[in-house]
Amino acid sequence: MDPRTKPYQPGRHFLHIPGPTNVPDRVLRAMDRPTIDHRGPEFAALALECLDGIKAVFQLRAGHVFLFPGSGTGAWEAALVNTLSPGDRVLMFETGHFATLWRNLASKFGLQVDFVAGDWRHGVDPRIVEERLVADRAHEIKAVLCVHNETSTGVTSRIAEVRRAMDVAEHPALLMVDAVSSLGSIDYCQDEWRVDVTIAGSQKGLMLPPGLALTAVSEKAFTASRAARLPRGFWAWEEMSEANQAGYFPYTPATNLLYGLREAISMLVHEEGLDRVFRRHQRHADATRTAVRTWGLELVCAEPTEYSSSCTGAFLPEGFDEVRFRALVLDRFNLSLGAGLGKLRGKAFRIGHLGDLNDLMLCGALCGVEMGLAEFGVPCKGSGVQAAMDRLRQPV
Ligand code: PLP
């Protein structure tokens, strides 16, 4: 139906794509302020508070965080152009659609990508990381690039084990991790895992609108950026770092998003607390998987130790098109579900359960899926909603 002629749908829209996520009213209110002079003292105080406060979310004590106006794709680019030189070899893993897009971007910059093929149902295999790095005696591989939570499939790679594999191989490559759909939702420890560059965006676990591209950078990666030769302008860390010292930016920052970020940091770190945030996401993910299994659908993630706490991918049975299913659910129940991306288009849909979410919001979304499956004629074994409610009634 043409959205311009669609009648008004009363009630709240249910946004259950795996990002952008629901922006809490508190964050919306925090951003609803006049934009101030980004060269004045009030702005500097705001920026310094954000730059310092956000480190806790990355679980990073030393190092630098850069907050660019942009999206996750920009942060991917920032990570590459600041640390690497033309022709450098990098090791990447085909975990899904986003890993493939990042690979494509790396190739556009003339990097030589060793892209380990995958089935889009498993995460990065730490044994292959070790094998490839041990075989690289000349240390030609300059970086290992992994997507922590593959949003297109609902598979979370075991980054701690990837780091251990790199240590066993005694290889000096940088470790760069895309945490776009895990930061602020799934435990992510930049210091402990010695991640050199973390890539993130504002629109997922941070509960903000799209518009910020974040990179969190170790001292090792920051030092590497001084010698790296890929051309960079907008994304240059060094210029950003100089300006950030005093709370300023080399160009116009996303001022109102920083108001929102300050509020979101307070909610995640100081009020709910990261441990509770992670447990809440695990519980919602578990309830969602319980629902999917009870309906009789197959999870995209084939490895239980890699189940994602922020999104769940589920296959529809053969002959049922995910694109038409989501269109029906949107039209009938005002519920947005995640699309099947890349190789999964037409086959699997995704339920986003990250960001500002509680039990009843999740149940509402699962009700929409269950009613949608019935209307679409998908044979279901049982009530996933009832099974999810039973799970949610149990203690955490
Ligand atoms: N990486 C992951 C894991 C993502 O989920 C996305 C987007 O959903 C991106 C990168 C790209 O980010 P953006 O769309 O903000 O450019």
C-alpha cells in the first residue's frame, strides 16, 4: 500500500528490527534542546563528559574514543584508513552480510583481504585464526577484522577466544572488531580482550537515533595510525584527537546527539548498570529463541555458544517468503521485523531485542509474529508466546 494513502494506525509502532532501536523518551527529551555554539565552553564540557563517559561502555580505561558524525559504515572506514597502508593484507571472516560489506569496503581501499568462507550460521572460528596466523611467518597480515555480533544472522563471535588464538600464534596483527550491534547489549571488554579498534554506531545498544560513528582505539592502534599510509581526511584520528583534548572537534559535531549520548551513558552505566543491561538482553534473547523453537521454526544460528543476545534470525519453512511475511506483519500489526539480508533474503526474518526494551514490549512483538505466522499460513507446532511468557516468569 502507498504509505501516503495509508489510514492512521493508532497506538505505538513496534520497532523490532535489530537497529535502529527504540529511543527512550528520556533520550529524546535530552536532545530536545537548542543547538549550542560548538566552539563555546558549554559544548566543550558536554563533549568531554561524553568522551570520558563512553569509555565505560567499551570497557576501556586507557586509549581513545572518537565520535564522528556518521554511521557504522563510516566507523568501518575510519578503522581501516587510520591503521593500514595500501596493499596491506588483512584476515576477515564471512560470518554474514555485514562481514561481507566490510570486506567489500576493505577491497575498495586496495587492501588484500584473506576472506575465510563461512555458512552464515557460525561465528569466527578461533582455530582458523590461529592456523592462519601461525602460517603467516613473515607477519604479512596486518590486522584481523571480526564482526562481534553479526546482525544479519544473530550469531555472536567469541572475541575472547579470537584474542587467545592470536596470542598463541604470537602474531602482532591488530585486532579490529565491529561491535555495532553488541555494544551496550552484549558484554564487550575492549581492554580485557586487547581489541585495538572497536567500531560502533549510535543507533543500536546506545539507544540513540542514527548519526554517530564511534571508534574506540588502543594506544597500539593509535601509534600504528602515525605510520599508516591510506589516505584519510574526515576520519583522521590524529586531528580529531588534538581537537578533542580541549573538548572540541575539527568540524561541526553532532551536538544534539551528544546530549542524547550523555543521557544514554547515565542510563546504561550509572543507573541500570552494564551487568544488568547484559543480563536483561540475555533473558530477552532466551525467551525469543524459546518462542521460535516452540513455533517449530529453525534458528539461523547453528551454534548455541554463539547465540546472540541482541537479535535472533529464524528461517521460515520452504515456500514461505520472508519479505511477504514481514509486509503482512507490518500492515496488520504495525510491527517492523528485520529483513532477510544478502543470502538470507526471502528465507529468514530477524527479531531485534536490543536497546530500550522490557518484558511486555518483547511479548507484544512476539504476539505480532505469532499472529502473523497464523495469518500467513505457516504451520506452527505450538504457542511461542506462551512459551516465552513462561520463560520470562522464571527468575533471571
Ligand atoms: N556492522 C553491523 C554489525 C551492522 O549491523 C551494521 C548495520 O546494521 C553496520 C555494520 C553498518 O552500519 P550503518 O548501517 O550504521 O552504516
